[in-house]
Amino acid sequence: MKTLLTIFLSSMIGFAQAGEQKTAETSGLTEAYFAGGCFWCTEADFKKIPGVKEVVSGYSGGTTSNPSYEQVSSGETEHRESIQVTYDPEVVSYARLVEAFWKTFDPTDDGGSFGDRGHQYTSAVYYQTEEEKRIAEASKKALEESGIFDKPIATSIEPLQKFYPAETYHQDYFSKNPLRYKTYRFLSGRDSFIQKHWVKEEHLKTEIQNASGWASFSKPSLEQLKKELTQMQFKVTQKDGTEPPFDNAYWDNKQEGIYVDVVSGEPLFSSRDKFQSGTGWPSFTRPLEPEHIVTREDRSLFSKRTEVRSRYADSHLGHVFEDGPEPTGLRYCMNSAALRFIPKKA
């Protein structure tokens, strides 16, 4: 059941039923569904993500139709407090949303979430397609293997059955009742947990991004790039070329660090995800920053491939294939000439 604090806060506001389930009304938008404990908090966290257009608090996972908050909070319906995230996949990827999800709660808690106990406050990723399932399972496995937590990841990955919006007074609770929300969130221990496990990592990532200057990047003219880049770098990034295998800077680089776009400096890949593919080009199982990667169909060379480009510089990087190792099964085959390596400081 909810903590006494939550019950007290809920009793101070009127009860009103929500309308029909909201869906993406604009062409090109899509939806994702997560449960991470108190939906006031997960809703507030996801609304901060660029590319997210709307977040609705609600209930998922149970069998009772149109459950009320009282029914769900009692644990009798098997629903979880959940959120429906409407987002623009051209701005933020599903993989990025899953990554952001892990950083909003304690994914090792199998009995609830912080002070809220019971199945209704446990965590889950609700997938709609096999591709979402694959991404979620790979992300969960990567988190388990990262060593960030010393306990197993307890978050369930389940098919979405039905999502029911919560009562109106639960929607945008953090902005309608900021003092009560901040008090609840502070006392729950959620923020101190996030601070302990994630803030240092996010701060380091921000430092890398600010140092590289990609966030406000303005692509130089082709004439200027010809002066700044080597002949091979220009051929690869601007003319969609390919460098020779086994005769490039990073195909056998084993140093720890990150790989950024040679034009913009935006972070692209990590040495942690690099592997020896035997192809003679640097290969990675996944991008460091999925939102910095753009994929396009490539029908050149009498074949159908998936081209990989950087989002901000629009540099041609290489191609991605489905013959890579676990956990993703992908092989991002990149050109060294499109990358700049930043070694990890000792």
C-alpha cells in the first residue's frame, strides 16, 4: 500500500475520473509504456527528455477493466502504476527512453519502489513489438553486466495488454502540487538513490558533451571542411566513402575511451562496446548515445544495407549489420576516418 504520507497527500485533493485513453494524435509520434513505482515521479522525469511530447500517468498489467486508484493501490487488480510516453522517434529513440528509464528508480527492488510496497509499485517495461522487446532485454542485460548495482535487476519485461489513464488529479501532479510532490519525492529516498548511482555518470557525460561543443554545433561549409579534414576523412564523411580495411586508425585500437564524430565532436561509441569483428574496421555492438545516430536505407553497390550517420554533423559513419555478438546482436561497422578517439584519463 502507499505510505501514510502518500495517502495523506491524496486525501487533500478531490477525486475525478480521467477521460478516454490518450493516443498519439500527430503523425510520426509513437508511444512507450513503463512502470517505475510512483507515477507522479516517473511522469515528471520523462517530461524532461527532449523529444517526449506527452506523459500520462495510469495503470497497466492487470486484468480489471477501468480500475480506480483505490483498487490499484490496494493491490487487488495486479496493475502497476505506469506511464504512457508519447514521443517523436526522430528526436529520441526507444532505446534512449529505456536507458533513461533505468535512471529514475531502483531497478533491483522486487517488492515495490522505495517507501511504496507491493506489486502495484514494482517496475516493468511494457513492450508493443518484438523490436521493443529486443531493445529492452538487451538494455536490461547490459545494465546487469555493468556492475552499477550489486543486486540482480528485478524489472519485468512484459507485453503491453492495456493501459488505463489514472484519475485527473494524478495527471501533472508534480506541476499542480509542487510543494507536496517535492516533499513526497524527498522523503521517499528516490532522489538520494539517483544521486548515489547516476549523477556522477551524467555529470561526466555532460562535461564530455560541453567540451566537444556538439550541442550548439553548426556544420561548416564543404569548402571549410576540405581544409580541416584529411582527404580520407572528407571522402568518408562527406562523400559516403569507405576506407581500406586493416589500414585505418582504430580497427585494432584497444585503449579505453570514447569515439566522437570527427566533424562535430558528438559522442558516438564507447570502447566498452567495441569488439574484434575480423573485418578490418572498428566495430561496436551499440552506440554510446543512440540519439546521436541516424540510420537510413542504403541500396548502393547492388545491395540493401542500413547506413549509419551522425545526427548533428550528418557525417557518413558506416553501416550496421545484424551479425554482431550479444547482447544486441548488432555490428556497427564504422570508418576510423569518421571518428576521433578520446582516451580515458588515468
